[in-house]
Amino acid sequence: MSQSPRRWWRFGRRSDADTTAATTTATAEPAMPNPPARDPMIPKPPENPFSAFWASGRVPTRANTFLEMAAKASALGKERSFQILELHAGSTVLDVGCGNGRDVARLMELVGPTGEVWGVDNSAVMINDAKAAHPRGLFVEGDVHRLPFQDNFFDAVRAERVLMHQDDPFHGFGEMLRVTKPGGMVLAMDADTENYYVYPCDPVVFQRFISYTARRILKHSRLSLELYDALVRQGAQPIIELSAALPGTYETVSADIASGAPISAYAFFNPPARLHAVQAGVITEAESAALAQAIQTGLDDQTILFLQNQIIVAIQKPLTPSA
Ligand SMILES: C[S@@+](CC[C@H](N)C(=O)[O-])C[C@H]1O[C@@H](n2cnc3c(N)ncnc32)[C@H](O)[C@@H]1O
């Protein structure tokens, strides 16, 4: 394996021109090696509507229904991600793609009144929602590709279900590294969408269907694995953890469905998604009908469960560039 262990902290950085931070001291570095090739068994169709929606910068307030459902489903993973950040009273923290600000509020509790927690999001609507819900939070509109902060500013930086929607998540992760102090933690948590399950569907058919659908509707349906791979190849020693998701139950799944695709998790298994999979030859019409029947039974009986794990990838920025 070819590694360049002295360069990994410049991960994903392309050139000075890519960042607008006034004090940035970045120097041009060679581009990252390409992320690993995808499994050739299932071709990736050329459309990513779910990611395109979430990365658009035009996420509306009604997306909060999905965010609240996902927050309940990934509650354990969120808490674990906060632990990995090694926060203490007075820490400065950044939540990238902060959405409605729920995690900023929790981080403020963890760092106390002497700490400083910022949330950045490229959706003005999300930033306004976050400010309204958490008036003491520090929220600013901005893009993960050009974070509006100085180099080495934060003790810890995290992004949850943000990088998986980007065209170039490696560049975004590099930006997160740039704004982190030496010794600070940088963490990305993304959904393990290719291992996602809706009970009571047939698990074998659902797996085949969801692998295809996740690749079709997301830009990076297994971003955590790609990020881990790329970091290791650069000589880093990332932490990687699978955080067990709490199940989404009838209450959360039905609210999510009511909020409508593409905002909802229902975009993963709604009728158009099943039709795409039939047309691509991934599942048969009979299998699609059986999935639909199982989902309907789960809704009618209120026994439906939505299970999707999250994967955390984190690294500590070295104390010295040559470390
Ligand atoms: C799926 S939501 C997750 C929100 C939040 N992290 C959470 O766990 O509830 C993704 C968020 O990232 C924001 N986002 C997407 N692309 C972004 C970008 N390029 N820069 C900054 N924020 C972005 C979206 O507006 C949205 O609020």
C-alpha cells in the first residue's frame, strides 16, 4: 500500500484558492488519491436526489421532521460522538451542517458557560431555525468546502450526515482539519445506508433493494468506509466505530413519511424507489409488491421499525506538522 504518512493532516486540501478564510496559511498540496472503487456488482446510477436535496443550501423548515426522527434514531451515536471529541469545560467546538441546532445545544451543555460552540450550515433556513430555537448558540451560514473560520481555531470539529451528501467530501474533511487546533479531534459521522433495514420486509430482498437505492439517491452511500480507507492510506490512524442505531418506530416513521420525499427517510423505500429498482432489474415486480405489502402491514399494525446504523470516523490532528 502506498502511503505518505507525513502528509495526511493536509487531507483533501486542494489549493489555497479553495478557502476564503482570511488568515488561512494553506499551501498547495497534491490531490488526494481517488477514493476506493465501488463494488462493481451493482452499477451506480447517475442521480443522487436525496443528497442533492440535503446539500442544496435550500433545506426548508419542514425538514425538521426528518431531523428529529433521525436524532431519535441516532441518539446513542450522537452521544458517543460527543465523547470522542474529548471535550472539557471551556472547549471551543464546531458542528458543521448543524441543521436545526439541536447538537449545538447539547455541546453547549458539555463545554459549560466558559466554552464556545459554533454551528455552521449552508441553509439560511436551518440557521434561522437554529437561532430561534437556541438563542445562546453561535450560528453562521457557511459551506463545509470553505469554512468561514481561521486555521487552528477549534478544539474539536464534527459533522453528522453532512459529508455523505457532498461531491467532494474529502475536501470538506480537509477543511474541518484546517480549522482544528493541533491535538484536536475531527469527527465525521455518517449513515451506514447500505446496511439499512425496514422491518417487517424480507431481509434478503430488502438488502438487495437498499444497496441499489442508497447508491442511486446518495452521493456517497458508504462515505465512512471510503473516508476510513483514504485516511489509512494517507498514514493516519483513525478511530472507527459503528454506533448502534435506536429503532425508528411507528410514531417516528409515520411522521417522517407524512413529511414527504425527498425530505424523508421514506425516499429510501417509497413507490418510486421500488419502481427504479424493478426497472434496473435489481428486484422483481413480485418482490417489489411484497416489500410494499410488508411496509403497509408494519404501518397498519404499528409494528414497523426503521433500523440504520451510523459510523463514526475520527482522527486527532497532530501536535506538530511533522509528527
Ligand atoms: C442530514 S442534515 C443533518 C443535520 C444535523 N447534523 C443533524 O444531525 O441533525 C444535513 C445538514 O447539512 C447541511 N449541509 C449540507 N451541505 C452542506 C454544506 N456543503 N456546507 C454546510 N452545511 C451543509 C444541510 O443544510 C443540513 O442542515
